[in-house]
Amino acid sequence: MSNEMSNEFQAGASEPYFRIMRERPELFHNGDAGGIEVLTSPDQIKAAQESARSIRQKRGMDASDLRVGVLASDPYMLILRDAVRFVDGSLGLYNRIVEVPSVAVLPLLDGRPVLIRIFRHGLRDWCWEFGAEIRELIALGDFTPGGSSLSIRADLYAAHIDGIGEPEHADNISEVRVVEVDECEALIRSSQIIDGFSLALFLRARLAGLV
């Protein structure tokens, strides 16, 4: 381990990382035996960095940034890089995105889904998703869009609503649209609805007999 990399870890991302570890231990829980283990001791972290460096160099990949800790943070999400021991016993680094707890809702107006057309910055495109003011909530379970690098778990609900309002242009919404169930299915088949939360909501509502 070079002094430069050791100092970068100690002086850079480490203190916020260990503070989060103390405040939110559930993010570092290693779960059942045999899973991917998050390493927390300085010696283990250095060994994981060296292993990642060696693997990247052998594959001709950039090995200049091997920081472990908080790579970015704001009120909406954390981007962490953990030192880990993989299932096969090898050491390395693993990035993950931790978002604030979220809720996703399928609004139903007289049994018909209500869609919004919203611009999603991450995709750099417009998407059809579900959204409206809520009158009554029906729990549909929970959902994650993918657990490899995303530490996101959302509660899913269907909601009966009384009506729809004008689009909130400040929230990047251009249109609100009430659709029949078969039209919603057609939008899914044609990949006009691709948002994972919306797909999960529609499937759960279908299985619950709500649509």
C-alpha cells in the first residue's frame, strides 16, 4: 500500500464513512454467513484496495482511484465504496448507491390508472409513470429496483383518488393522463412505460385484483 493511497483513505472519505457506519449500522450488516462481507478494519481495507489495484492493472483498467468511503453525499443519496470480501473469499471494492427511504403509488381513478409524463434526469428522457393526489392507500408490499449496487427499498401502494389536477411543471411533469387498463398494458408492451417502480406497481395491483 502506497503512503499516498493510505493517506487518501485516512484524510479523504474515511471519517464520514465511519460516522455513517456508527449512525446507520444496518447499511453495513453482513447478513447471513456466506454473503459479501463489508470490511471495516484499516488493514482489511488496505488489503482490499491492493487486491482491486492488482485486478484492474491486470485487466488494463484505470487503478488511480481506489478510495474507500463516501464518494458523494447530499440530502437525497449517498454514493459509497466499500472494501469487501466476496463469496469466494477474494477481496476487492464495491460501489453502491444509498437513497433515502421511498414510497411508490399507483393512483386509480374509478379503477383506471393515472399516468404522468415526467422528465427523468438520469435517463435524459421523458417517461410515463404513475402519480396523483391520494385519497385512500392500499399496501402492495415492497420493492427494490436492483440490489447489486442500489441500496433502495420502497413501499408500494395503490391509491384511490377523487380526480386529477394540472401538471406540476416545476416538478418536470408535462402531462397527466387517465388510461384504461388495456391501454396501460399496451404502453408497457411497447416500452413506453419502462420505470421499474411503475412496472412493479402495475403487476402487484394486477395480482391483487385492483386493476
